Amino acid sequence: MANNPSILLIYPPVAKPCEPPAGVARLARVLRAGGVDCRVYDASQDGLLALLQLPLEAEDTWSHRALIHREDHLAALRSPDLYRQADRYKRAVMDVNRALQLAGQPAGVAISLANYGSKDLSPVRSRDLLRAAETFEANPFFPSFSNKLTALFRDREPAIVGFSINFMSQALCAFAMIGFIRSRFPATRIVCGGGLVTSWMHIPGVGNPFQGLVDDLVAGPGEAALLTMAGGHPPGTDTGPSYDYAAFDRARYLAPRPVLPYSTSRGCYWRKCAFCPEKAEKSDYRPMAPAAVADDLAVLAGASRPLIHFLDNALSPRLLAHLIDNPPGAPWYGFVRVTPHLADPDFAAGLRAAGCVMLKLGVESGDQDVLDALSKGVDIATVSAVLNNLKTAGIATYVYLLFGTPAEDLARARRTLDFTLAHAHAIDFLNLAVFNLPAYSEEAAALPTVPFYDGDLSLYREFAHPQGWQRDQVRRFLSGEFKKPAPIRTILQNDPPFFTSNHAAFFRMRL
């Protein structure tokens, strides 16, 4: 191992600080199994917690309360007791988030538990990302990451630093960290990958707009590329579990029990939905063998009984059936497509007995014509049967609805409202989204469009809606009509602020 370059993998701010980063843990396992000296640094978790330690001043009662109680709130968010009291939970989260807002104000940025925004810099403009790198000392996380990176380099200087950038909320801070490393350690090879970088690299003609700052951009899985850069060897077949979480201090994450993020596949087994990024980026579907998943989870979960968070775009019916026959020995939740399997009472009961506490469902619409136009491959009667069946089985549902798609109009949106009201008894959580048109999807070519954001890295386009159902009308419908009925208001109030689905399962399981 000493003959190979050392690699440092970084997960930059801001991402929800409730579970370790699965992509980094996956890369670390492969690199170490390939004989590479690899360390990891969750700069998002570390940075958010560091901001919450700052001496801050409050000018109003709420801010004063938030600052006084922030340590108590952090401790409570790691305790099962808080998740039995929804009002106390919401107060703790909102107070912690208020403290983060106060910490960001001197730098002119908006920081939350789930986001990072700057009034001066945009993550969809490469020139602004380069500017974030040039002005790294102005980043509010600078004191935290500069001290940590200096210590890591002093301990053992890495030849390669890899950044896993998955969300827009991480981009500006990632480039501030990159600017610091390039300034202080200019010989370091800097590599960027992750979901957001992959999407950037599918923008026609984008290339590498960060030449001279970032040495390599990697699209898709980065294991092979990093192994080659570091001179490692391909791991053998008997290398242990597929993720290495040992270096992450899971007790510091804001969750009442350890969370184990885990993916059984890459890509999506359906890959037919209109406007799907997986389809536009031509991502292959690569599932693990179900038996290998069971063996992996048995080792990773161990005796700690974490909450397993399946990260798949959609857990396949085949994998679900295997989990029924081979329970992972810990509670779990994940995203599924609505299929007839889930309408089978025995199948749903088997999932519940195997530890399933919640399923996330991309219902999208309560109108059949809209579902057909989106190529969802499901009929509304099956959606109804699935929701009722999961309710009977004791499995919580986190339902995603999408408004403003090209096939929708006001009448069809109202059918979704009617459907939601008719099934409110079987819906535990709701996520309401306004449709964004993926700029490089096949379907976008058939619509008249204009830029959605002013930036060369923007992934979406504004479009003239074929039905005249524009975004401002959609928003007015959601606020003035959809959210008004009491049953829907009650469901929306269930949603954990900022943490949303990442914390939702804790309110529907025994802790």
C-alpha cells in the first residue's frame, strides 16, 4: 500500500446531516480492497456541527431561544424520545436550523440543514463556481474545513483528493474547498464526481469548464477511474461488504439510531418514464444478486440493528420478494414503483414482517391520462389498491405528487386532489413538487423552451405549457386549493421539516 498514492475522499457541505454518505463509503471500500491508502472526510456533517458551536448573537426571542438550547436540541435529535413528540421534534429542528441561518448571515449566505444558497454566486454558473474557489476564505465553512484539511495533509499528504458532489447544495462549498486545496497544496490531483457532476458531464459540449482548478471530472461510478489513478488493483471477489462505514462516526449524525444507506442496484429497472434523467443519461441498470444483498446486509447491519435506507431509484419486485424470504434483520425503507405485487395482501404482509417500515411511492398524479403520458406503466386503480393494502399491512407511505407536467391542466390537477382526498387515510406523508423540465431529455426537444436558470450548468429549461398550465398557475392551485382541505393539511403537517423522508420513518417505527 505504501507504494501507491494516498487518496482523500470528501463529501462537501451542505447535505442533510442524518446519515453517512453512501457514495464515499462505497468508493472507500473498493479502493482499500484494491490496496489503496484511502481516508474519508464528511465535511458536511463536520461543518454544520462546527457552525452550531460558534458564539452567535441574537436580536429576537426566537433566535435567542434557538441559540440557548442548540446543544440540547442536538442531543434530543439523536434520542428516540424526541421522535415520539412531533411538536417537540419540530421545535428542535426549527431552532437548530435558525442557528445555522444566523451563522450564515455574516457571510451573506443562507444555510439550512438541507441547503446552501448565496445571493452573489450561483451553482449553475461555472464562472461563479470558479469565483467560489478564488474567494474560499469568505465561505462560512472555511474555518472548519481549512483546519481539518490542514491536519489531514499534515498527517499524510494525499496525492489525490476526490470530491463527491451529488446535490446543487454542495457545489459552491465544494469549490471553496477545492480553491483552498489548490492554493495551499498545488501539487494535489483534484477529482470531482458524484450525481451532480455526472449530470453536468451529460450537458452537450460542457467538457471540463474548470481546467486548471479541477484535474478530472468523472461521470457515473468512480471506482475504476480512481483505482487506475492510484495504481490500485481490481478487488477480488472475497473482499467483504460493499460499503466501508468504519471511519464515519455515526453517533454524531442527527438520527435516533444509526442509519445504513445502501443501494442494491445502479440505474432504474423501469427506465421508461418520460423526462427521466436516468433515461436521458442512458444509465444502465445494474442490480446486485439478491443473495449477495442479503449476505452484505447481514455483515453491515450486524448487531446494531440500524435503519436501512435503500437508495435505489426503485427496489425491484424480485429484490422485494427476496427480502421477504431473507429478512435483513433490521428495519428498512426505500423507493418503489407502484406494481401489482404491492396490492397483494400476502406480499405486503411479508414485507412488513421482513422489517419494512415505510415505502416511498412516485404516484405523480391521480389522473390516468397524465400517468399514461408520463409512461408510468401503472393504472390508477392499482395505485388505489396499493395504498389501501400498505395501510392495512402497517407500512407507512411517503407519496410523491408532481404538478405542471405537459399533459396536466387544471381539471386533471383537480382529479389528483380528489384522488388524494379519497386516499388521505392511507397516506402518511406527502411531497408536492412543481415539474421542472430536464433540459436534455428526449421530450424537451418537442417543446418550445427558454433558459430556466441563467447558467451554463443549468439542468432545466422553462417551457411554454401545451395546456397553458404555467408554473405560477400551478403554484396558486397548490397553495389556494390543493393544500386547503383539512385531511391534506394534516398529512402535510406530518412531514419532518428539512429532513423530510430521511426522518419520516422514525415516526412510524419502534425506537
